[in-house]
Amino acid sequence: MLSIISDNMALINYICHVEEKLKNKQKLIDFWITGADDDYETMEVMLNSKRYHWSLFAGHLMLEKLLKALYVKINEEYPPFTHNLLKLAEDCNIELSENLKFKLVTITAFNINARYDDYKRSFYNKCTPDFTSQWTENINEIKAWIEKQLK
């Protein structure tokens, strides 16, 4: 009889542990998604104010946070401290096309180019309305793809 009670208590403790882990997991996912939503708004504001290099920088941050939410969903642990979008996507163990890999590597460079002074001027000059429009479209497509994975 004691063995059955002990086994049942162990099972109840395990179920409670899993439920708590999943609850915290969802909080962490929501944390990253909320941050991504804020960065998306910033991307739009910067785009509308023609601060194109900052718009692409915010787009990178938004995708980084969405990928970190996806990482938590899939791996059930805190995401790595990295800005590398390709690494985050690969660490989610999901299939990535070569085209998507190229886009993730390119968008990761927006983080470096907009942040550091020695790259900032050349990146600023590269961020024409056409270039920014093309890459904002790519960012939005990747955003939709990640959000689909998060459902």
C-alpha cells in the first residue's frame, strides 16, 4: 500500500513539475514575443521617418527575439546569448532553405553594421529606399514564417 502511495506521489510531483515548467516556458515565450512586437513597431516608425538603417537594425532585433521565443518553445530552455539569426534558427532544429539561411546571415549583418561606427556610415549609404524596402519585405516574410512555427 505504501508503495502505491509513494508511486502516486512521485507521479503527482512529476506532473506538477512539468506543468510548472510549461507555465514558465510560456511566460518566457511571451516575454520574447512582446519584445519582438515592440521592435516591430520601432522598425515601422524608423521606416516611416526614413531612418532606414535603424529600421533594418530594429528588424534584426525583432527577428532575433522571435527566434529566441521559438528556441524556448522547441528546446524548453533559455536561448543562447547571441545575435546570430542563423545560429538561433539552426539551434531550433528546423529545416532551413539555403535562401532563408542567406537572408538570416544578411539580416544579422544589419545588427553589426548599424551598431558600430566604423561600419555605420557605409551601411547608412547602402540603405536606400529600394534596398530597405526589399529587406523589410524579407524581414516581414521571415517574421510570418517564425510566427507560424510558434503556433
